[in-house]
Amino acid sequence: MKWDSSLSQILAATLIGGDAPSAVQSLALDASGNVIVSGSSNAKGFPTLAPFQSSFSGRSGVIAELDANLSHLLFSTYVGDTRPFDAHVTIPDGSGNLLMAGSTTTASDPSGVVYVNQIALAPAPAARLDSVVNFASRLASPMCPGEAIAAVGSGFGADAQLMVDGTA
């Protein structure tokens, strides 16, 4: 939520998440006033947009950026590996990159690994496929023959076709 300076009026609000618990652990603003959030998600349907990592583990770290009005998702990606991962903090570095710190540490495995990375974000391509989801549930799960799916992305032409195993 974005509040006015007296904290008496909500100026903007949004929801980002999916079909299972998600948690924001940090919030930062870039030089343009865009909002960068990072944390973790158990959701297979967490919205990704121009992701640099689309894989998902049982609990993945997530990083997303929204415009200053919280009305448009600018990018969103999973981060981590096959272990549960939390993106504890993500901040802009002043050069168009992001600095992220996170860990695989959990209550059941306190000997996890701490990661610190610099993420250089490439511009989103003109046409991109962000995810393929079940049309009804909007979950990104394995596809079944004959299942209705939705291709989520942007820049598709009017005559675009999605090929699955060589079949349109």
C-alpha cells in the first residue's frame, strides 16, 4: 500500500502473490520511484514477467518491481535453486542493477548458505513468453493432453501460434 504523508489516505494498493503463501521481506525504491519487493513464495502461480529464472522449488525467493503507482508489474522473477530460498533484501545499485542478499537457511536446516548477488537486468524483449498456465486455475503446473492453457507474455502478433512438442 502507498499512503499519503499523514497516513490518513491510501493512494495506491495492489496484491502480488499466487495460489499459496508469499511473503515480502524487503521493499525499496529505485531512482524513478518504482517499488522493488523481495521475499519468498510457495506459489506455483506467482506472476512472473520477463523472468531471468523461471524455475520453482518448494519455496523460492522472488523479486518483483512495480511502477510508482503500484498499477503495473515491470518485472518479476524467481530466485534461488532447488532448496527453499528467501530473498531477504533487494536494492538498486544506482547503475540500473539490483543487489540481492538471500539464504537457504530454514528452521529445519540452520546451516544454510547465504548468497549476495548483483543482478543486471536486461531489457525485456519485444515478444516474450513469461509462463504457460492452466487456463482455469492460472497455475503453472505440468500440462495434460487436451488441457486448456493460457500463454502469458507480451508482444505476440495477431497470427502468433504456440507450439507444444511440435504441435500448434
